[in-house]
Amino acid sequence: MRETDIIELIKEKYNSFTRLQKVVAHYVLEKTDSIVFSSLDRVASEIGVSTTTVIRFARCLGFAGYSEMQE
């Protein structure tokens, strides 16, 4: 998936996100380039949420998990 595709997907689903998913969404939109190189633990730590929240966010977008979203 291209970077522009994930940005559009986030914008499309934004209103259905929980409060914490919106926090993750903002981070992903701001740091799309660095997500590719950051571990799940690092991203969760930088955002201030649990790794589970990041994984649930990725799944909400239709990915199997964080690793698939990174690709």
C-alpha cells in the first residue's frame, strides 16, 4: 500500500475511531515516513498508548497487525 493510500484510508475512517485510535491516527499522519522504520514498542511509547492500541488501530484499517501496516 502506498503512503497516500493509508492517509486516505485514515481520513475515510477517522470519524469511526475511538479517542485513542484518533491519537494514533494523528501520529501516523504526522510521521508516516518514520513508521516504516519504527518498532511497535517505540511507536506506542512515543504516542503514549499501549502496543495493543496500535495493533487495534492497524486492524481497524484492515491490516492483520502493525507489521502489515508498516509495509
